[in-house]
Amino acid sequence: MFRVIDLSPDGKLQVRDHVEDAAPPAEGVLRWVDLQGDGQEGQSLERLREEFAFHPLAIEDCRVFDQRPKLEEYRDHLFLVTQSFAPPDTPTTSGAARVGSCDLRLYELHAFLGKDYLVTVHTGELPALEQVRERVIGNPSLLERGVDFVYYLIASRLVEANFPILDAITDELEEVEDRVLSAPDRRDLSRIFELKRRLVLMRKVLSPQRDTMVMLARRGDPRVSERSSLYFRDVHDSLVRLNESIEANRDLLGNALDAYLSAVSNRTNEIMKYLTLLSAVFLPLAFIVGFFGQNFDNLPGLPHWMGSDALMHVMVGLCVGTPIAMYLWFRLRRWI
Amino acid sequence: MFRVIDLSPDGKLQVRDHVEDAAPPAEGVLRWVDLQGDGQEGQSLERLREEFAFHPLAIEDCRVFDQRPKLEEYRDHLFLVTQSFAPPDTPTTSGAARVGSCDLRLYELHAFLGKDYLVTVHTGELPALEQVRERVIGNPSLLERGVDFVYYLIASRLVEANFPILDAITDELEEVEDRVLSAPDRRDLSRIFELKRRLVLMRKVLSPQRDTMVMLARRGDPRVSERSSLYFRDVHDSLVRLNESIEANRDLLGNALDAYLSAVSNRTNEIMKYLTLLSAVFLPLAFIVGFFGQNFDNLPGLPHWMGSDALMHVMVGLCVGTPIAMYLWFRLRRWI
Amino acid sequence: MFRVIDLSPDGKLQVRDHVEDAAPPAEGVLRWVDLQGDGQEGQSLERLREEFAFHPLAIEDCRVFDQRPKLEEYRDHLFLVTQSFAPPDTPTTSGAARVGSCDLRLYELHAFLGKDYLVTVHTGELPALEQVRERVIGNPSLLERGVDFVYYLIASRLVEANFPILDAITDELEEVEDRVLSAPDRRDLSRIFELKRRLVLMRKVLSPQRDTMVMLARRGDPRVSERSSLYFRDVHDSLVRLNESIEANRDLLGNALDAYLSAVSNRTNEIMKYLTLLSAVFLPLAFIVGFFGQNFDNLPGLPHWMGSDALMHVMVGLCVGTPIAMYLWFRLRRWI
Amino acid sequence: MFRVIDLSPDGKLQVRDHVEDAAPPAEGVLRWVDLQGDGQEGQSLERLREEFAFHPLAIEDCRVFDQRPKLEEYRDHLFLVTQSFAPPDTPTTSGAARVGSCDLRLYELHAFLGKDYLVTVHTGELPALEQVRERVIGNPSLLERGVDFVYYLIASRLVEANFPILDAITDELEEVEDRVLSAPDRRDLSRIFELKRRLVLMRKVLSPQRDTMVMLARRGDPRVSERSSLYFRDVHDSLVRLNESIEANRDLLGNALDAYLSAVSNRTNEIMKYLTLLSAVFLPLAFIVGFFGQNFDNLPGLPHWMGSDALMHVMVGLCVGTPIAMYLWFRLRRWI
Amino acid sequence: MFRVIDLSPDGKLQVRDHVEDAAPPAEGVLRWVDLQGDGQEGQSLERLREEFAFHPLAIEDCRVFDQRPKLEEYRDHLFLVTQSFAPPDTPTTSGAARVGSCDLRLYELHAFLGKDYLVTVHTGELPALEQVRERVIGNPSLLERGVDFVYYLIASRLVEANFPILDAITDELEEVEDRVLSAPDRRDLSRIFELKRRLVLMRKVLSPQRDTMVMLARRGDPRVSERSSLYFRDVHDSLVRLNESIEANRDLLGNALDAYLSAVSNRTNEIMKYLTLLSAVFLPLAFIVGFFGQNFDNLPGLPHWMGSDALMHVMVGLCVGTPIAMYLWFRLRRWI
């Protein structure tokens, strides 16, 4: 379904959705064409290719969910792929798709930016784009600033949407690290790995996006006005911050993993200590009672003691004294 | 065996396989010469060198299975080496050869790209090249776009063939990680190492290939038309995506390895815990029954108990109570 | 609250705090406008935007605590964000805010640097800025050197303030490493992780700051005099040293972590050795006394020994000799 | 000892070894001077310095075994240091010297490349150089291509000599990894470290050599003809492949090390399991026989059983049943 | 204390130490001013600043022990900071100071290099500088080559002094690795960490120094003659070699650490094996003698055996046979 917004030179805004409007605008008119695909948009893409003379390779890219942001320069337009993450609990009915083994979801926007037109192509509904569309309809002066400015508005919202997701990862990372240091659990390890998968994916997507924006921010391209380039510099700045946060989080993830592994080692130590303590107490005791359980008729030198209380007291004394001595020695060696 | 396809200026296509056709085409004619080697193609290469005046070093490179993609510029032609992977189960009768200790197989294509000719040299059959050959014979307009476009068609198919192989690695990596987290096995470790070997090899091959394609995508070379350079940019883009996926997979491979090592540690812990539990139960019991197994005539202070039921009950009580007490204490310390 | 310092061409200094002075200075006058925010400075920022024609994006950046130093060039002024750390025990009433999970605090200064004006914006009181303000009021010749020199004075103090903080980290790192090598403790691990968090944060902040200063040190910008650029080079040099120290500390942090992990392993070894020693002594003893505790009527071949002293002496000899033999064997194998 | 080969303009080759020939050639003559040192070549070097006006620093470099390949540009000649490895079993009588703690041996060649002369300086015999010398004497047309081409021939052979050495490392690495996965041994660890030492040394030597060759391959230097630069590009390509193989091998070396460490952990696990199994069987048995070894006159409630077969059977049953029960429980928990 | 060496145009050398000579030389005269500080050189530095018009920031740098080599360009002179290491056992009375937690000591030289003057500033005595001073006094032709050449002589000696220190680290590293592989000790770990601290410090100091020298080696600066730049290239080359050795040593340090950690694990294994062996021998024995120690009146089915030699022999046979069987089984499983 095509949704077209035209701004005529006299500042009048027109909102239409006829297929015929999916074409380059008349002289002096600024036009934004939005194509929201539903999986069967092949014909619509074909129409765009014919009307705007878009390159077959760019149209080909619009057909597939691409997973790599890029900017490609063609003779009279730029082709842009922008991506953004949605939290794991985003309803699947929206335009966000799952990628890879990570539970994050991904929005993807394809755009053709010409001098006087912006064509956006996407599958499903993009909240960021809808919001900009409403603002543009309510405030024509936004479109008056140029179609590049409209693209900035969308790209900016898409990029900003990554901040809460990365913040959530940071928070969970700290939480996991704290938990692991106090009471490590096998599930924490799965959690750490899931966080790492998310960071790997975010870096894979947001790192090339940074390069894309720096190309728009660099003044000189005829499709981007000098005024707009300042705004794209701002988006680039946000992406740099996102990428630095991702790197910092990856560094800290090592902390959580080291904490887990060392916690497991420590636990081994603790169990070993208890086992050794047990053995230290009961192995000597077993010897003592075994000693007096031997079937000698009498112990030489102390035959008359055998039935006496004295030997009995010695035995009981040893049975009480040995554990105490062991315990004290352990304390002395600082093992418990 | 030489296989030659000629496109004369009037759009007529000729397919031949005479040795004499392995020469630069007449003015206005576009020619694709394919030499499929069988290990004894020395004479054919020599003929190419003489007819086309190819550099001896390039001809030398055609003789050996090279393992490094590259682009070399000579005065009037480019020499290109392109590689691609085939899955481990590819039949060895094809042109794919095993490399290194990894079970992936490798295709290799050598090509000379001139203004009006394309010479491709390879050992064994390359599926990607055969497909393009059939398409060109069926559709002469493809060759009409230039010999550089024909080379793009082959290179593009070679590069795309790597995606399913990398996807298979990604899938297996996730599978191994899941398996290791639930029930680690010594064979998983071998599997992880095999996957790492594959990734190391893929990076070694696909990373220089990226540089090769960016040189073709950069406009300006007289052998590559501006129109074709857009297509090579697309191949370059695929290679960038492949390389990013390789990096991401290498990151995730660390997960699987850490999971395995931590699983081994955890298992040690679990066994240790059981051993300690066993000792905690039976060492005290051994002491108790040993104590009452001593050969004292009578225990002082309680001689009349010796034969009594009371002492007997105390003993049985201790034998039952000690394990229970130990068990409760272990629960309290959260060891089981 | 605006605080304005003017230097008229005749060298007279004027200190005022009227809102009306928050405007570009008259010809020949150098002006420093300082806006100390309190969370409700929206109107003041709006006034700056109108009077100085600052870009909305820069004004937007002034509103939020940004966490990324940068330099942005606008047509007739530079927009600068500088950050600096304060030690963990800085009172929260100052302008320092906590960031992330680390217990360091952060100062942030926004500045607009024009040809004849400097506008500084910050939340809460910045000690570095207050000191420079007092020095400028006491010594007008400092402002005479240009507003860029005043900015240098502030930036220099902000940067220098990081040295004692990094030195404290270095000291603590060495202390932890020493302690871990002699007597490792679970709390040392938390300490190591806290130090790593600090280093990660410091690198995230100070690494882009380095790039900012190198841009000011590079001669050529009309807002920075050649004389001042030498001073900014000095600040840049300090930042390079800070970053190198951070890297060196990160390297050494690995030492502390390795020391901790190896200490845990060593402790396991020591406990194991003790347990083995215990078992080596008492398991044979248990066998010996068990042997003589059997209910055979008489031991064949030595029936007449059963009640004799000889067998008794053998038994006692074994009970004494076995531990000694075990001990000697352990020494021989260098286990204790 | 100087060995001089002259090619006069009329294509006649002259081989001499007079000291007087160690001088710049006459106009139109191409000259290759080879100085094979024996540790006392100080005077010969001095003669070279005087006759050719070589820089004292370059002559100084010729005196010492240098361990760093480089290319230095002087006014009218290039000074080149090239290195190559020889396998560990190379006889020490050759020009190969041991370096560092690794058992590889190193060849080193110093060369001065002028417009019409090539001076090579080395200690001991270099097989690569001898082979080229023989080929040149047998085939004057090689020298006709220029002294730079002669240098290419030597450098090419030196570089190619590294391939079999690196291949041997790769093979041994795979062998070690396989062995470690099946039956790890303490000597494998020493082997892994030795391989790592070799790779570290090879990278240290071959990585700067790559930069040297790229400078010769870049067209423009008056001492290197355009035709020869194509050949140096080929040597550079070999060096790039060598360096990539070194990197790949370093990656795989991590595999072998991880395999070893995990094998040690697994072995600990296996031993622990056996110990636990032993304890699980015999600790209960010890309790059972201890229980019936107590000196109660009669067990209350079952006095008439004491001498009976029934109790006897219960005891024997427990002694047989307990190990079986333990074994089954272990299988259930998948511990054995 | 100032020490001045003048070379007048007629080649006469004058050595003086009047304060008045600490000033720019007369036309045609080359002057080297050396200021050896003692902690109270504030006034002398002030004099330099006034006479030579040095920048206050450079003078400021001379006051503090700086820990970062650099080259700063001022209008008519260069300001250079060079550093070099001294071995740990250098007497503290010299100019070498301890830095950080590492036991290496550091020399630091500040120099101002003008067209016709060299001013060197340092605290304490620098052996490298003293040696050059003596050589210059003995051989005026050295100063005749220019003040930049004198600076080269000093810098060269400072840099060369690092080689034996790094070699000592390499030797010790290999020694530690060998020792750890045969008989690891807790002190080896401290030693490894100390070596790492040294390498981290050396890299921090020598890596920026490399950049400094490459700036002097690059021809074009009016203060460095083309002839001297060749010499600085040689110093740069030494620094590159030092840095590569540092990197290689860092790589090998990982070996030593891995060897230590794996040795600890192996030791755990060995102790465990011994403990298991002990248990395997004595737990069955304890059962056997316990079995025959039970208080049954007679063992059913074999009452007449009770006092017989047969049962006795069975028992003794079990006591001898069980350990042998266990031992054989352990050998079979390759545990001992």
C-alpha cells in the first residue's frame, strides 16, 4: 500500500494513497512515498523501479530482510538501509523480526533519498515512521525543510530506540554480576551468554550504521542540505555513543563470566575443606576405637588396665580431644 | 579443453571449442575463453601466455591451487583469483579440493579480464561457472553487457555459495552451545574445535576477497564499466556481510568453549559434593559402631547398661540420627 | 543564573549577573558568560539560543547529562563538551553526578567558544571553573589573552583532576595484587571488578576527549589563536598520558585477576594435599588395627603368639612406623 | 672473499674474485659483488664503504646479525636486509644462526642495490644465493634484465624457503591437537609452547619483510625497473600469504592449548568419579560389618537371631546388595 | 649547574661553566648548554626561559619527572623528552628514578634543539650524556657536524641502553618457563607478574619514543640536517626493534603463565590420583578385615572353617590380592 505526502511550492500539504502517486513529483513539489509491504509487495516494488528508475540491485535488497545497514550512492539518489532493535517482548504482529539465536527483534527500513523525493519501504508497521508521518501531516513546515530532514527524523527515532534496550542490558549485566558474586547459579551462565549474544548482534548492526551516518553528516552530497547534515551529525554522535556503550558492556561481561568461574572454583574449595575437616576428625577417631577393638588377650605392660577405668578415660579423652585438636590446628592454618 | 563463446558486433553468439579460438578476439567481438584443467593443462596455459601475452607470473599462479584471492593489475588486463567454499559432503570428483585440517572444500577460479575478453582457468568443474555459461548461451544479452558483467555473474554466484555454509556453522554452533549447557560431552569439544578451524579458514579466504571486490567496485578502471562497478559493489557488500558473520560467530564460539569448561568444573563440583555427603554420613557411623566394638570389659559408669536395651537404643538412635542431622546441615548450608 | 565577565578594549574588567548581559558582546569586548543550571535552566538556555543564534541541537545537548565529550563546529562558534572525574567521596551537592555502576562521579561542562565570547553551561558547581573565574577576576590579563585561553584554563584543570583519581586506582591495584598473592579473599575479587569498571568508564570518557583536544591543538581554526593552540597541545598531551596509564592499568589488572584465580587453585591443592596425607596415615592404620580385630580363634602358624608380647610389639611398631614411612615418602615426592 | 660477476654491454659475462673488482662498475657494465663473511670481514666492508661510498650506518648493520628486515633509501642506492628461516636440523656450518629460545635457524642477507650494481653481504653460505649465482653464470640473460632482477631471484628463493617450515608447524599443530584430545601428555604442552615460540619469531621476522617488499613493488623507485616491480609484487604476495598462515596458526594454537587444559580437567573428573564410586561402595560396607562387629551381648528384640542363619543372610545380602544399589544409582545419575 | 661547550667558526672548542654562558650563542658559534639539576634548579630554568625565550609550558615540563617521551615543535626550536631504562640494581645516587610498581629505574632527558644550540636539562648524572660530553671535548669534529648530531649521539646511547635490559627480561622469561614446566613454585608466579609489569612499563615509555624519532628522521625540519636525519632513522630502527621484542615477549609471557596454571592443575591431578590409589587399596582391605571381625558365633555353611587354616588363608590371600588387583587395574586404565 502506497501512502504519499506531497508539499506543493505554495506550502500546501496533500496526503494520498493512489498507486499513481508512486512516481517522481512535479517540479517544485516535495514528495514522500511510503510503501508498507506485507510479503506480496513485488508488484509495488516493480512500479517503483519503473517510475523512479531505481537500480535493480537496490530493488532486490528491498525484497529481503537484509541485516546490514548501508548507504549506496546512485546517480541521482541515495539508497539507505537503516536498522533498529526492539525489545524481546515486542508483539510479532509489528514489523520487528527475530534474527539469529538472540531474542532481540529487528526493525528494518529501506529508503531512496532523491533531491525532491523520499521513498521508504518496509515490512509491517514501524512505530518510528508512523510517529514522524503524523508529525509531518500535523506540521507541514517539517517537510518544507526538505525530504532529507524527514529522513533524519525517522532515522533519529530509529537510533534513539536502541538506548533503552542497551540500558536494559547494562542493568541486567550488573544484576547478574552481583548475583554471581553472592550466589552463583547455572542459569546465570545461560543469562550471561544470552547477553553476549545480544551485544554481538547489536555491534554487528550498529557499527556499520555509524559509517552510514557519517557519510550523510559529511557536507557535500547534493541530496543532503548543509543544514540537514548538522542533524545527521547528531545521529552519528548517538551511534558512536551506542557503540562505545556496547564495547564497555562487552568488557564488563568478562567480569560476570570471571566471577562465575571463580565462584565455581571457590565452591569446590569450600566443599573440599568440609570433606577434609570431616576426614580429619573421624579418621583418627576410627583408628582409636579400632585400636581398642583388637583381639589381644591383654596389652603388654598394661594387662591390669584392660578392665580399668583409667584406660577407658584415656580412650574417651582421645575421642574428645582429637577433634578439638584438629579444629584448633585448622583454625591456626586459617582453613576454616 | 578450451570452450569459447564469441559475441560478434551484430549480436550473434558463437560457441566453439577449437584450440585456435584461444586467442584475443577480432575488433568489436567480445570473447569468453574457459579452460577447464585436468592436471595436464600445461600446454594450454602456454598457448594462453603466447596468444594473450599474459605475464609468466600470472600463468605460474594458474598452475597451482593457490589459497589466496587477489587482483593483480597488468598493463592491459586484470588477473583475478576468486575462491569459494563447498560443503564438506561435496563429491571429490568436482573441482572442490580439501585444504588444511578443516573438512570444508574449496573452489578456485583464475580469470584474466581484458577490455574485450574474459579468460577463465580452473581445475575440475565449477557449478557456478557452468550455470553462468548456460545462462549466457541461452541469453546473449548478458554477454552484450560486457565481459566484466559475465565475470560479475560468476563471482556473485561463487560468493553467494558461502552463505549456506556459514549459516550451517551458525546453526551448529548454537546447537553445540545448547547441548553443552545441558549435557556436555567430550565430543562437543572436538566439534567446537572443528567449527573454529572452519571459521579460521573462511576468514583467511574471504577477508582478502573483500579487498579484491572493493577494487573492482571503485569506478575508474578501464576494464570495468561504470555500470558493472555497481554490481561489483553488491558482491563486495555480500563479502562484508560474510566477514561480519564470521567475526560474530567467532565471538559466539567463545561462549560454547566457556560453557564446556564451566560444565566440566560444575561436574567436578557435583561429584565432590556427593563424595562429601557420603563421607559425612558414613564416617561418623563408622566411629559409632567402632566405639561400641571396643573390647572393654565394661564401660565405666555404665557397666550395667552394657547388656541393656537402653544403650542399644542409643546406638541405633545415633546410627539413624547422624545421617539425618548431616543431611539437614547440608541443606542449611545449601550444598544439596 | 548568568554570571558575565566583560573585558573592554581599554583593559577594564566588568563582572555582572544581569540576564540582559547574556548576549554577544559589543565590538572589541571579550565576554565570558557562565550559566550554572539547577535543573530549571530551560528559559536561560532558550535565551542563549536566541541571542547567540546557537543551534537547537547544541542547546538540546546542554539540557542532558551527556556522557560523551565532543567538539562540534558550527558556522561561527565551536560547541564543546568536556568531562572530568571526581573521586567517589565527592559530596553529591556539587555538580558531580554518578554514572553507571561505578562509584566514580562525573563533572560535565558544555561550552560555546566564539571569536570574542565564551559561554559555559553546567549543572551544579564546578570547582575547576570557580577557580578559573576567581583567577580571571583577580588578573584581567588572563582574559586579555583571549576567550580561548580562558577555556584552556578550565579544560586544563578539569583534565588534571583525573590524575590523582587514576593514581589512586594504580595504588589500589598494586595493593590488591600483593594481598591476593599472600592471602586471597573473596572481597578482593569484588574489588578487582570495581577497579575494572572504573577503568572501563574512564577510558570511555577520556578517549574521545583526547580527540577533542587534538582538534583544538591543530592550528588553523579561527576561534583558536596560534598561541593558545600550544596550550591545548599540552592538555592533549596530558590526555594521552592518562589514556596510556589506563591501558597499562588494564594490563596489570589481568595480573591481579590471574593471581586470584591461581591462588584459589593453589588453595585447593593445599587442602587436597592435607586430605591425602590424612588418608595416607590413617587408612593403613585402620587396616592394621582391623586386622588384629578379626575373630579368628588363632592365626595359623603363630597361635602361640596371639597372647604374646611379640605380636603386640609388631602391631605397635606398625602403628608408629606406617605414618613415619608415609611422611618420608611424601617428602621424597616433594608433596609436603 | 669477494666474488664478482660482470656483464659488459656486449652481453659477455665475466666471473672474477679479485679484491680490486669490489668497486662500482664501468659505464654500461652491470656488476654483482658478493661478499661472504667469515667473522673477519671488517677490512672488506671498509673497502666497500670507500669504493661505493656506502653510509657508515649501513656498513655497521652489515657487521651484526640484525634480526630485523628493512629497506633504507640512500641517495644513490637502497640498503636491504632480508631474512629467512631454516629448519631446526640445518647444519650449523651453514650461514644459518640460532635466534632466541626457539630452535629455528635464521639466514640473513644484506644487500646494496644501485642502478648498475648489486652488492650482497652475508656470513656463511646461503643456499638460495648460491643457486641464483649458478643460474646467472649459466644464463647471462638473467643479469641482462638488471641487477634488481637478480636481487628478486635471491629474495624470492629466501621467501619461498619459509613455506615448508610453516607447513611443518601446521602439520605438527594438528597432530598435537589430535593427540591431546585422545591422550594428553605433559610433553604436548612443551611442544605447544615451542610451536608458539616459532610462530612468534616468524611473525616478528616476516611481518616487517612484507613492508619491505611492498616498497619495492610500488613502481617509481629509479633503482627498480617497472618490469621487476611486478616480480617484487609476487614476492610480497607470498609474504602476505605467509603472514596470514601465521595468524591462522596462532588461532589454531589456542585450540591445542584449550584442548590440553580441558583434558586435564576431564582427567581430574574421571579420577574423582572413581574415588567417589569406591567410597560409595566401601563406606556403607564398612558400616555394615562394623555394625555387626559391636560387642553387645545381644541385640534387643532379636536375641535369638544372633546365632541364627537369618541375620547372617541379611548381612551377606546387605554386603552384596549395597554395591549393586550404589552402582545402579550412579548409572541413573549418569555418573558412570 | 650549567656546563657549556662552544665551538667557534674557526673550529676552536671552549668548555666553560659560567652562568652567563647559558644564553644563545653568537653568530656562527655552536653551543651545547647542559643543566644538571639537583631539585633546586628553579632559578636556572628561569634564566633559560628568559635568555632563550623558551615556552613556559616546556620549562614547566622540565621541572617534573614526566614519564612520557615527546617532541614539541616551537617557532625556533624543538623541545624533546627522551627516556631510557636502567637495570633494577642501578645506585639511586644516579639520575635514575623508580617509577610505578616495577623495579626498573628510569632516566629522563629534556632537550631544546635550536639551529645553533642544544640545551639539555636533567636531574642527577646521566651516564649516556657524560660519555658523549667527554667524546665531544676530546673530538671537536663531532660538534662540528651540528648540534643535532650531538643530540643524536646522546639519544642513541640512551636507546641502546634498553637492549641489555630487555634481553635480561627475555632470558629470565625463558628460565621461568622452563622452571615452571619442571617444578612450578608460587614464587614463579610473582616473578611472571614482575616481568609483565616491566614489559608494560617499557612499552608505555618506548612506544611513544618511536614516534618521536620518526619525526626527527623525516627530512624537512630546519633544525635537523639531512645528514643527521639518516642517523635518527637508525635510532628509530632500534626503537622499532625494541618494541617488536616487547610484543614478542608479551606473547611468550602468556606461555609462562599458562604453563604455571596447567602445572597447578596437573599437581592436583597427581595428588588426587594418589589419594584414589590409597583408597582403592585400603577401603577394600578395611571391609575384608571388618567382615571377619563380626561377632557372629559362626558363619553359616562354614562353621567348621572358623578355626581352620583355610579361612585364614583366604583372608590373607584377599589382603594380599586386592591391592595387587587394584594396582593392575589402575595400570590397565593408565592412571599410574
